[in-house]
Amino acid sequence: MQADLFHRGEEEHQYLFLWIYDVWIKLYGRKFADAQVTIERARGRMYPAAWDYALAFTPEQRAAKWKQIRDERTAR
């Protein structure tokens, strides 16, 4: 869904997490989504900071931020 928006080697997890959490909730429920966040955070490296970034926003703010990023990157 976002593969064409980023360059090879560019860190994109914080942007992925803007939308995937809410998709998980819609598809599988909040318990599943929260469990996935716990698993992802345990991976270390960029994952905890990327989740902190994404989950600092409300669902509406995440959607708006994702739309902004998508629109900026497709306007190139």
C-alpha cells in the first residue's frame, strides 16, 4: 500500500504504523492490535520509537497525518 511512496533504505515504519494499527483494530479487534504492538516493540531497533510516534496521535490524527504524507509523496 505504501511501497511506492518511499525510497529504498528510507525508514518508513513510523508511517506504516500510522495506518496499520487502525486496520488491525477494524479487522481483528483492539486486543489483537495491542498484542501486535507489544510484539513489534520487543523487536527493538526502530520499532519502539515508530510505535511511540504513531500512537501519540488519535485515530483521526493518524488518518490525517497519513493522508498528508501520502498526498505529499504522490504529488512528486
